[in-house]
Amino acid sequence: MNEPSPHFLVHGTDLPVVPPVRLRAGPLRLDYDHGDLRRVTLGSRELIRRIHGAVRDARWGTVPGAVVDESIECGVDSFRIRYRREHREGDIDFAWNAEITGASDGTIRFVFDGVARSTFLANRVGLCVLHPIRECAGARAKGFALDGSVRSLSFPDLVSREQPIVGFEGLAGLAHEVISGVWAELRFEGGTFETEDQRNWIDASFKTYAPSLRLPFPVEMQKGTRVRQEVILRIVDDSGAIVIPARGDDRSDPATVPVRIVVPEGPWAAIPALGLGCTGDLSPENFPDKGFMQALGLSHLRADVRLAGGEWGHRLLCNSLEAAVLGLPVELVVHVPESGAEGLAELRDWMASAPGRPAPIRATRILVVSDGAKSTTTSALVAVRESLGDLGVPIGAGTDGDLYEFHLQPPATGADFLAWTMNPQVHATDTDSLMETPSGAAAQVGAMRARHPGARLAVTSISLRPRTAPCPSESAPSSASPGVDPRQTSLACAAWTVAMMAKLTPAGPESLTWFETSGWLGVMEAASDDIPSRPARVFPVWHVFAAMKDFRRIAACVDDADGRVSAFAMSDDMGRRRIVLANTTHAPVSVDLSGISAGTIRVLDGDTVASAIREPADWWNGPAAPCEGILTLSAHAIGIIDTMARGRDGGISKRTGIP
């Protein structure tokens, strides 16, 4: 059992955080980050989210690559970068050379030239270009076909159900309109490219890649196979001629301007029911501390019943005991086997009192999941309704996978609610990419609202890593169980959760189920030999849920196009207000608090987090600083602001103490 280091408590790893190299290509700003180009911007507008080379194995796992022989030459308006990247994992051995240049006219060129050094199966090897959704969703676009023809297109507003996006296939180039008459134009070489909507997996981007997913995969890459691709970005006018917009002043860089917190007048959304999954540790002695859990004001616990095999009783017993101890109802997720509905009669007995069993399981909703199918089948929904329908709780349909699975096979109709899961690491595992996903999550809820008007929506569950097919992570301990991410125990997880709350809750889902109560996937520790932490301590993310207890309405309240800070404001029936904000970056960020009425602030950061996870009540009940002026939030720091608000009786009320 290890004591976490200060660096680990912030970042979830003891590895140093290496900041990106800031570059210019004429009027464009961009970051070079460990072999990738990120955040190519023109003024305050982001043109390209990321350009990177990827090696994906036969199961869509991303094979990490080590950058060697790196050379970076930076000028005032131009740059040239060369390196070699080597990917080795199992039978995969692939290496490629990169040459990346940026010219003073704004042209950026990225060359990927690699050779397979072993024979292996792969689903994708080559370059990927990510397009930001804030600037591109709904934007006019042009698709350049291989035969030289040009298509008039638009990026979809709602999350596209078809992959690739209709019209965005067979591409030799792609452009989108930045401002009237000015286009960000990409040209591709070395393959036929197409574009998918990564919001299906909560990525905040569209992705252009080659080869087409319509071709059979995985492909056997024979030893010696060469892959060469090239992406060229130019800023052009309507005729296709290069234009060079005014460079502007470096001081206009949004990253140098304090982020302003703006609390909207309204309307504010109702805070959805917030729950956690039952702990994965079935030992009652490791159940989460009752006091710590009750301090969160949760609405429910999620309990999964996997009927296949008939060995689900012990887990359900433990889950029901945990729910009974915490005094919470259960969000029951019933996994119905392909072979039929056997086991449902026994489950019905479990839902009522019986000798030798705890009190009846109190369910708040039941989600039906069909084993072997992308989403709930009609037969499974009917079978569960026949067995459990008299319990008087909503019975829903959906998927235990991403929204993409929901789109691949729409669930049975007529359900009381619709459900799906979210996690930020289907395509990338680095923290920067993780912090970009909340906007994609909000886009999912918005699309579901538009396509299923009036439907009750439940996101269950939300986790740092995929529930069913864990993605590889260089930071994950090799001995940890599937789904574990050490960042769960860090401020990084707390900051991501704040960002998700800020984007998701105003979008209007009825229920959000997060993480687990305790353990490696929880909000507090039970027992661990793999992740540096101590039993009976809370994780930083616990404080995010604690801050939300007893509040009723919520609104996003940050003016930050750069995505450095996320924040939401809450109010209760007594007129109290609280603002929760988080730095989603590795670097310090200045926050302008001048638009907030008088109040106090508590900051959870690298200096305070160690004591706050050991003695959370002391942290909440300790002295708070005045909320005024400019606040500097260090990496992934959380700020909790209690403002002075006029109550119903006309007096001044102030929220203090542990929730």
C-alpha cells in the first residue's frame, strides 16, 4: 500500500507533464505535443483539433508509440519538425518517420512514412485529422473527390447516426468555411479518406482518416509493407487561392486572457438524479463509509444482474445490502441472455422479501440489456415487463455500450426511458483528449432530445474507461483490474467530472449514474495494492458530488471558448447559490471573478488535496477566502464558491460547512 505523491494526486501519474511547444505558421497558432499537432487556430477560431499518426490493432486498441530522434526547428512564422515513432506491442512492430512543416503563408504539411517491421493484423495505420465540433458542426463544407469533382456539404448539427457521415466518403480533400469566403482546406495523399462523427463516443470532434471502414478489416500487414500518407492544410478563398489573414497581436491569444465566470439569469435546468454504481468489492467489510456516502445526497445506486449462468445471486445480495445500508433505491440493470428469459422468475422473488434475504429491493428504475445485441431487443423488453412490470417502476431500453451501439441497432420501442453509457477513452487515453470530451457528451444528449422528443433519458453509467472493452493506457498499473484508471484518484478526474456536469446537466437528462461508490472505480478508496491510495479516504471527485448536495437547479456559467475552465452554478429552494469551477489543463489558469456577487471560495488543488482527502469535513468546515478579483487555479484545481444570495424571507443566507 503506497502513499500517493503530490504529483500523483493532481495528475494520476508520477510521470512529469511535458508542456507542448507553441508554434506559428504565419497567421496560425498551434501546439506540437509529443508528435501530434493540436489546436490549430486562426485568431480565436480553432481550425483543426488534432493531426496525429495512429496504429490500431485488430480490436481497435491504440498501440502506444515512442518518439525518437526528434528535431524541432522554430522560426518566427514557420517551423520544421522531424522524428521517428516506434509502435511495439505483442506481435505488432511498426515504425514511421514524420516530417511536419509550417510556412509563413499558413500552409501546414504532415507526412507519415512508415514500414511494418513484423507481420500483424491491424484495423488502421496512418494519419487522422480531428475537426472541432464547436466550429464545424453545421458548417458549410466542400468534399474533393478522387476524380476532381467537388461536393457541397455541411457537417451535421446533430450526432450523425451513419458512419462515415453521408457525403463525407471517398475524399481526396475536405474544406470547411471559417468565415464568409475563407476556408480551411485539407488535401490528402496516400489513401481514400472519409469522415466519421466521433461525438458517437463523446469525442468533441469529427475525424477524417483512411482507409475506408467499408473495406474488410482487420488487414494483415505483411512485414516490409510501406504506408505513406500526407495531409496539407491551407487557408484559401472561394476560388481556392491561398489567403493570408492578418496575423494579429500575440497578446490577443485567448490563452493569455483571464477566463470570466458569468452566471446566467436563466432559465436554469433541474439537476438530474445523480447516482453511483455499487462497489465492485463484494466484501461487506470494504463497503463504503455510510457517512461519506450520505454526505453526497445520492438518488440511487446501480446494480447489474447478469442472468446468464445463474450465478448472479451473491452479487445482487451484496449490492442490495450496500443499498440498504446507505438507504438508497437501486437502478437495476437486467442483462437478459440470448437463450431466453430464464432467471427472471427468480429475480422477481428477489425483489420481494423472502426468508434469509434482506428487505425487499427498492428499485427506482429497471434497464433491460440484451446479451449478444447492440441494444435492447423487443423480446427481452417484453419478458422483463411480464416478470417485473407490477413493481410500478419505469422499465427502459437502450445499450450498455456507447451511443454508437444505440445507433447501430435502435432499441425496442415503447420503453419508459432510454439509456446508454459514456466514457472518454474510446479513441485516446491522454488527459488533454479526455478533457475535450464533455462537449461531445452534451451533443449526445442534445441529439437524443431532438430525435426522441419527450423521452426520459438516463446516462448509465459514466466512467473514465470503457465498461465492457477497456482501452489500453500507458498509465494504468499492469496488475489492476479491467477498467481501472489511476486518474480516478486524482484531481484530473475531479476536473473532468466538473466539466461533464457543466455540459451534461443543463442538457436535460433525467438521470446520471457515475463511477462506483468505492474502490478503484469509485469516489473513495476501499482497499488497494495497485493504486497509490489509503483505505477509507475519499478521492478528489467525491468533493464534486458533495458540493452538489441539496441543490436543485443548475446552469453552465463560463465564458471560455478555449476550454481551459469549466464551471456551473447551482441554486436551491432557499435562494442559496454555489459555483463549482475547474481548471481542465495542466497549466495554471487565471479566472476573473469580478462578475460574481460577494461570497467565499474554497480551492482544492495540489496544496490542499492531501488533507482534503484525509479529512474532508475539516476541509469543508475550515476557513474560506473572499471571492474577488483574479483567481489563479493551478493544474486541475477545483474552486467552490458560495455566494451571498437573498433568501425567501428577504434576509441574506450563506451556504457553509460540509454538505
